[in-house]
Amino acid sequence: MKKYLALIITLALFSCEGNKDILLPKANKTIVADVQEHSPIYIFFKVEGKDTIADVNRKNSIVSTNWIFNIDKRLPLRLVVPELIKLQAKKEGSMHKNEAAENFFSYSNDVKKTMAFLPFTKVKYTLAIPKTGVIVYFAKKNKVLVDGVDVKKAELKNYLNQLPNQKSYNINFCIDKNCSYDDYLKILVFSEDLNAFTNKLIEFDRQKHFIY
């Protein structure tokens, strides 16, 4: 496979479909710096009349490779996630799938000015409100609510650690469906720092994403 530089150039100019630009999201941290043996998936921002559409192109995807999802940052999650669910199911259900192959989101590190990638192979999406547990809800405009309580994003980890430890907590990772994909990617990068808790009674499964 060619180096990912070729894809960067493609995204910067135009796609193989013609004059379709993709504006990638930006974040200040690199989770994965390089992905080998990959195929590109493109999800374009498209407007038809008054409707915004997530226009998917997976023509060059090979099931046995890593998939890199290049998604326009302007798209709302309510349009992106149903497409992610369908594409995940297609790859998982293929008889040619490679168990070692992963799925990645692409984005730009706006500090280093380099491409970066974030794995989401094991993420399971649910388009509904969780029925049990503590709800950590990432809303629009960088707002975070914990069971309805407004919490500063920078203080979220400490807030969760200070929950009363008389009982265990199942913490649900929830995102506003009207957030842009750009917001979502930034939330995912931010949440990488929420992996470790000093409160051993907290169970925070970041592989289950509730979108509503």
C-alpha cells in the first residue's frame, strides 16, 4: 500500500468522484500516527435542496485491510452514525474479513500539522438513551452534563472520581445526535484521558456510544 501521504493530497484537492472536498476535523493530540495496509472510506457533506446528506463512497475498500474513515467535519452525528453502523456490519459480516484489521477515523493534528488516526473498531453505537447507570452527556457547544448536572469539561474526571463510593457505578458515554462530527472527534480524543479512575467502583465503558 502507498503511504497515507497520497490520501492527504487527495483530500486536499479532490476525491476520485470529482470535485468533492472533505473538510477533516482537527484535534490537538495524536492517538495513532500511522496506519499501514489500509483502504479509504469517504463520507462527504452533500446538500440537496434544503437537506444535508452523508454521501458515502467505499468503492476502494478492501475488507481484509484496515479501513480509514475520512468524514467531513460539518456533518451532524445523526447522519454519520447510521452509516457507520451499516459499514461496520458489512465488514464484520464478510467472509473475507481479517480479524486483525481495524477501523480508524482520520483527522488533523492542528498542533503538529500532521495527519492522525483514532481506532473505533470495537465501538458499538446505540441510537437511544441508556436505561440504567450514570449518564455522561456531551452536548453541543462543549457542554457536559452528568445526570443533568452541568460539569466543566476539564473537571469531568475529578467529578466522576468523587461520586459517593457506597455503590458501584456504570457510566454511560452519551453524545448529542446534533453535534457535528468535528465535535464528536474532539470528544473522542478528550475521552482518551478518562480511561483510568482512582475510584475502583466506577465502570466506564467507552466502547458503547449512545447517540440521541
